[in-house]
Amino acid sequence: QVPGVSLSGVGNNAIENEIYQAPHFAIMLRDSAENTVKHNYIHDLPSYFKQDGGAIYFGIGHSPHLRGNRIEANYLANIPTNGVYIDNFSSGVLVKNNIFNNVANQKSNFGAIDINGGGQNVMLENLFHNVARPMKHNRFAERNLFKNYYGSMQQVHNAFNSFGVGNTAHVEYEGFLKFLDYQ
């Protein structure tokens, strides 16, 4: 998992980059919240990478409070795998105003936007051209929610509530704080 750009932490930006022929992901986000990936030109990623991955990859999963990441106004072209891959029950991601051109056409199990479980993700005003599957929601994380993720979610939810985060100005976490109420 060697990305062209790796973002972790809070409030980082990857803006106006051109990334091509990256060995794996173009941009990877782990252990991250409230980061922005914007106005990037991501293209011609290598065709030899054919499995679990994507041009812009989220591997946040076990940290469901890491949210508020934004993928906006990027141009992704000639990518054989997933375009934006929100993996491992990652949640609270905004994917808005992106253009996907010839993305995810190599295998039928890829999508220009691929959500592997997760929730409270918003896809808004994206444009898809020459894309066989614009959006895909996998059931892997959904089937494995309680085994792999529920304990982590419940722990973080309890910690947030015990410190009164719901009474602060951090409104972006209101959705997360209410998430377990739907059980």
C-alpha cells in the first residue's frame, strides 16, 4: 500500500496535484478527519493492480469517529480499478463534484465510487463518463459489522458521549453520535 500522497491526522489538504502511474493508490487517507482532497488530476494508474484498492482510498474503518473528509472537484481518468474507494466501514465522507472518465471498467466488481460498508457517506453532483458502474455498495462490511466494527464504534461512541461532545460546536459529529441509536 504505497500511495502517491498519504494523509493522516486532522485538517490536511491534497490540492491541485497531478498523480499518475502510482504503484498503488494515488491518495490514501488513514487515521484522518476533516481532510480535503480537491482539484487533483489523477490518471493512468497502472493496470497491473487489479484487486482491492482505488485511486483515492479510505481505510479508516475501525475509527468511525474519523469523519468529515471531503473529496471534491477532482478529475479521475483511465483508472482500471475503483475511483474513490471508501473501505472497511469508513463513514462520514463527502464525494462531491468529481468527474470520473473511464474508471473501474476492468472488472465488473469495481465502481467509480465503491463503498465497502460504512454509512453516512454523501455522494453529490458527480459526473460519470464511460463508466460501467458509477456507484457500488459492497455488503462485506455490512455482513461483518458486529464481528469487526461494532465494538470499536460503541467504544468511541461512549467516549464521545462521556465528554459531552454532543453539546459542543462540533456539529459534524452529531450524525456519528446518533448512529448507534438506530440499532
